[in-house]
Amino acid sequence: MSQIFTLLHSDSKTSARTGIMHLPHGDVHTPVFMPVGTNATVKAMTKDWLEEIGFEIILANTYHLYLRPGADLLEEAGGLHGFSGWKRNFLTDSGGFQVFSLATFRKITEEGVRFQSHIDGSRHLLTPENVVKFQTQFNSDIQMQLDVCTGFDTPKDKAKEALKITSDWALRAKAEWLKMQDEKQYKGSLFPIVQGNFYKDLREQSADFVTKLDSDGIAIGGLSVGEPYDVYAEMLNFTANLLPKDKPRYVMGIGTPDYILEAVANGIDMFDCVLPTRNARNGSYFTRNGNLSIKKERFIHDYLPVDPECNCRVCREYSRAYLRHLFKENEILSAMLASYHNLYFLHSMMNEVRNAIANNSFDEYRTNFLNRYNSKEGL
């Protein structure tokens, strides 16, 4: 049984559920979208804006923070919370996905991952043990094990080999995490990761192994790595049904309404993605009627808010015409306002999702939301 999770309500028609994670820096209501703050900051956002919107947890990345500014400096500053001033919860990704994306600069062995820094070409080694130590120095509220992520269409023999390494690393990570609890009085949780690529027998094997580790929560990795949506949905459903219901479940790297709502319908509690803020920097705004590209000429004389139904500070105070002007002039404020709006949109959507689950109407909410969102009417 998880030591950090209280299940509140399960939807009557789907596997969607609400709950609370009890973490060192406050409770987190689930299902929850976590903004990505790779370098201990969500790009173009202040911590005060994140608090104003209502976020209870954000994500930071071990790979990037290990390289700069370094784990020792972060520990000296009082961990991520002391360094950044964000007093709510941090989840830290182990860096496995970043190493996966640097395929030409890394070598995976049973020991760990040797790689070249994308910053200066210097050589480094990440192991399950030192990744746990780094995240302990960060004082992460939830830390992830180092894993091997494989891409879509990976041959089965390679996927099997990657899974074996990931499983071995999970055992080593847990041993180091227990050691950090004793030696450093570390209070954060460690989540192991289910892998297995898109092979159901490997996924089943991994889910069984991870469940037996008896962790506070479980992550599902290796999805949203280039596969078609229907393949994502099928493998998500298959994997989620293999996991215990009394632990929080985290699907890594999803951040669009359709992917999020599919995850919620399958009983997933946590998700993160850079997409909302990355899209914002490219002038793309979430609205009830789909994504709005502010760069289009037809907004030159449009003095309506981006989304007339949204109550965020951006929609209350600024017009499409002005936001287009900011984007076209490459003003820094463009990225700031668009990022605020997109994160507010997803946070509001998650509030609505939790209310719908509590009222046993999630399936209806999901259908109505996506029908309108995909219609793109009025954009």
C-alpha cells in the first residue's frame, strides 16, 4: 500500500479517479498536470504566477540540473526549494529520457549511462545510485529511477535488453534510496518505471516486477515516443490495468487535452509535458475551441480575448490584436502571457475533470470537451 496516496472517488463508468498525494511540501490533488520546469524554472513563468494559478507540484530535470548548476550547489542552497523559492512540491525526472534523446552521444551499459554533455562535450556517467544521490541533494519530493527509454519500432530483442537493464537499475535505485533515508533523513518518494516498449508480454513482466518493489507510486514510461495515438491508447489501457489501484500512477511526457483525458479515463493520476509552454513560445494558445495561432493576419484588428470564456489574467486584460503584435515583434512578454494562459487552461481543465469524476460524469465531460475542442469553430 502506498504511504503517500489517498484514493477519494472512482468514476462509475470509467477507470478515472480522484485522490490526494501527501508529499513533504503539501498535498497534491489528483489527477494533476505538472508543468515542466527543466532548469528549476518553468520557462517564461514566475513562481508567483504558478502559485496564483494554483499548481501544487512542478517538474525539474536531473540531467540538466546535474550539469548546471550542479547537485552540490543545489544542496548548499537548500535544495530545489531553497534555490528557486518555489515552496511547493518538485518531482524530478531521472534524466533517462534526456539521455535517450542524445543517442549519438551516449553508451548504455549495466553500470549506467556514459554520455557527453550537450553543453561543452565533457564526459559523464549516470548510474542508478548517483542519480538517487543527486535527487536527494535536490530534496525532490518525488524522484524517478534511472531507466532506459526505447523508441517506437524498437526490435523486441533490444526492448527486452533495455527492460532487463531498467529492472536491474530499479533494484539498485531502491537500495540507494533506502540508504539515503537512513543517512540523510531524506523524506522524498522514489517511483520506479514500467517499460517494455510496445510488447505486451514485456509490459506485463515489467508491471509485475515494479509492483513487487512496493514503492509509493509507479510511473509508466516509453509512451508518447512517436507512436500513433491509437497505439498509445491501447498500450496505456493495457499497462494501467496491470498496476495496483492503491498507488498513484504517472504517465510521463503527455500534455495535450486528448492524451490527458485518455490517461485520466484509464486511471492515471499524474502527467507532465513541455508542450503547453513550448507551444506558447511559438504563439499557440489553448482555447475551448482548439488551438489558436496568434500569428495569423486576421487577428490584426481583433480586440476580443484569446478565449472569451477564460477568466485568466491574459484573457481579462489583453486582446488578440495586442498579443499578435507582441509575438510578431518578438517581445519577451509574448512568451510570458501565452505560457500563463496555456498553463491556466490546463489547470482549469484538471479542476473540471476532478469535479466531473466526483459527480460520476467524466465520460460525458470528456466527450463534450473533445467534440468542441476538435471542432475548431470560431477560431
